Amino acid sequence: MLEGNRVSRISVRGFAVVSATAVTTVGAVVGVAAGETPATAAAQPVDATTVLADIPAGAEVQQASLTQQVQAQTDAADATARKTVEETARKAAAKAAAAKKKAADDAAKAAKAAAAKKKALDAPVQASYTVAEVQAMAEAIIGDETQFQCFSNIVTRESGWRYTATNASSGAYGLMQALPGSKMVSAGADWRTNPKTQIKWGLNYMNSRYDSPCGAWSFWQANHWY
């Protein structure tokens, strides 16, 4: 029994030595294959660094996809910028065109008004005048549209734009129902038959007494006379 036990110990120790030698040999072989000396290779640890050959092929596809996305975003931003510039230019052009049209319309309106005024002021004395002719004459003489409207409000209520209107009870006469009518001679001897003379007198009266036709109209509204 004692002899048998001794053999078993030797066998076990020998197996361990052989096993260690085998592991060392394998390490040395690996190291020699890598160009190292057996002694160095035996102690060389395993290198865990990943080489390019280990990168999956799908990673290259992913990189290309990201590049395409960035390019697409850049193109979209450029398109948006161009659209903004074009829209701004379009609005500016439309605004300029509208301003040009308004200026042309205003000029045409002013020219038309000037022509009408000249025609009304230069019109020869007539035997009679229509309401429309008298109103055009008054608008040409007064000039300002707002003041003309105030003037018109008074004349419409005083005489209905009839330049020969006569108040039988008071003797007031003409467009403005001047009392007496003869006071209009200060504007012209033809005050009875010429509405232009009456308009000039009435405008001067309103300006001197109420500062303007609109001032006279405000007084008239409060008192129903002026």
C-alpha cells in the first residue's frame, strides 16, 4: 500500500508538469508565429484591440446613410432660404407696383380736378346753370374736398343749390340766402344771375366769420342758421 501511494503521487506531479509545459509550449508557438522569441511570447498577454477587419460591413453603410441625411438637410435649408428670398422680393415688387399705381392714380385724379377747376372758372357767363354745373363750380373754387362738403351741406339746406332762390318773407336771396341779397355785390355786380359770384361771396363770408366752411357748418348744426 505504501509503495502504491508513492507511485500515485509521482504520477500526479508528472501530469501537472507536463500540462504546464504544454501550455507554455502553446504560448511559445503563438509568440514565435508573431515574430517574438519563445521566452517573450510565453509571457505575452492576449491583445484585445479590434482591428479594421473586425468592423462589420454594416457600419460603412450607416456612415454613408448619415452623410446622405446631412446633405439632404443642407439642401432643404438652402431651398427654404431661396424661397424666403424669392417671397421677400415678390412682396417688395408688389408693394412697389402698388405704390407706383397709387401715385399714377393720384396724379390722374389731380390732373382731372385741375382741368375741371379750370373749366369751371373759365366758363363763360351763361343765361342759366344746372345744379350740377353750380356744384362743379363751387367745388373748383373751394378746392378742398372736406371744406366743399361742409359748404355743400349748408347750401343744400339753405337753397337746394338754386342760385335764384328767394325767400318771400325775408328777402334772402341766392345759394347762401344772403340777407339782404344785395350784400353780395361786394363779390360782383352780377350777383343776381352769376352763381360764381355768389359762391365767392359765400366762401369769403364763411372764412371770415367761422374760419372755414366746416366751422360755419358746425355752427349751423347747432343753430340752424349761420
